Amino acid sequence: MKNAFTKDNTSEAATAGKTLQAAFINFDTKTLSAQQQKIFTDIADDAKEHAEHIGANGGNIAHQREHFDMLSKDMADLIQTFGNGGQTLYKDFCPMYNKGKGAYWISETKEIKNPYLGKAMPTCGTVKEEIKQ
Amino acid sequence: MSLKKKILLLFVAVFLAIQFIIPAHNKSGQVLPTDFAKVFTAPANVQSTLQNACYDCHSNNTNYPWYSNIQPMAWVMARHISKGKAKLNFSGFGSNTTRKQISKLKEILNQIKDSEMPIPSYKLMHKSARLSQDEKTLLINWLQATADSLSVSN
């Protein structure tokens, strides 16, 4: 999804949104402890709505990105609680989105590819945190 | 009787018949403890703007205009209200988790900023729902500040 946004590809982002929404719905929480379930449900309830909006708004990339911003916050919290699944990840920050308020995103590459501004400013942003195993 | 007259008569008959199919009104008459107005202490002008421009479709209490008594208007309204409440219900706002409340506040903000809400057909009939630039700025600033303060405390 993030990579679709870096390319300004609204329909690819929508497809990714639908896939992610299904993944949240189908996730089996039984493998988690009670405490983990609580945290997961809190985050997933919110995140799947953002994924749904991204999935349903192919053609309106500005609206999709608004939800991607909020979804990224959820993903960062998920990673903080449940780890990175064995892959080094990067928490990147775009200072320009939201009229200078800025926004975070999670990336699997160290190289900056901005999903909020896309092709207009592909290399805008900085790595704020390297999430190692 | 000419064909034209027959068709006209049929239309009148159908129109009269559908007047008896009235959907249930969305009017609980009570303000829940989870209502937006109880969860947040918004300035009076913020709360009243939300109530005038949003609550008809996004709460348990709709102010029905006179033409809602003519069908099929009430059918269209009932559909808008049920769709609106599914996405956002100010009456039950407090029953959302804090995380969701923050998201909803930001979504409301974005919808207002992008002029996606209120919808045009609603604004056409409701003068008070046509938000001025000042009203939009007022709402956006308050929504942003509230979302930020919730984010910090969590």
C-alpha cells in the first residue's frame, strides 16, 4: 500500500486497502494472550476502518492518504507491541504533509520514498527510528 | 379515457398509495451519556454548529422538516440517516475507544476541510448547514486541538 502511494497509484492502494482490511478481520486472535488480545482488538478495530476507507476510495487519493496517515499511527503501535516480525523496519517522517504538521509512515527500506507527496516530492522526509529485531 | 389520462391517473394513484408507507422516525428524544456534547466540553458555538449541520443524519435525533411527510422524501432521508449513523453517531460517540475517537475527530475535520460534508442535497434544504469559512475554521481548529490533546494523554 505504501509503495502504491509513493507512485500516486490510487487503484493499487485501494486493492491493498481491501487486502489489509480482510487480513485484520480474518486474523486469529486466539494465539495471543488476553492482554495482547485487548491491545490488538483496540488497534485493529480502528485500523480496519482506515483500510476499508482506502479500499473504497480508489480515485480519490487525497482522501486515501488522510486515512493512510491515521493507519500508519496504528501500524506503528502494532509494531511497538508485537514486534516487527523479524524484518528491520524504518519509521519515517514527512514534515510537510498536513500543512506542516507532518506525518509518519513505516517503511521496509532505509531509502526515503515518500507516500504522502508521491512523485511530487519522492525523497522528502527523514528516518526517525530504525526498528530492529 | 385517453392513454395520457390513464397514465396520469396511474401516477396519481401510486403517489397516493406510497403516502401510507412511512418509515420509522429517528427520534429517541433523549441525550445519551455517551453523546458528543457530554463527552467533550466544546464551546457552545462549536456544539451548536455540529448540531445544526451534522446531527440530523449523525445522531439518534433528527429534526424532521415538513417535506419529510411527503413520500418518497422520508425514504431517502431514512437511507441517508442509517448510512450516516453507521459511519458516525454523535449520540454514541463516547462508546468508542479513545483510539477511535481520535480517528473520528480527524475524519470529521477532514470531511469539513475537504467540503465533503455536509452533502450538497442536505445543504440545499438546510441553510444552517451551509458552513461559512469562519465556521469551518472554528470547527477545524477545535477538532484538531481536541484530537491532539487526546493523543497526548494516551
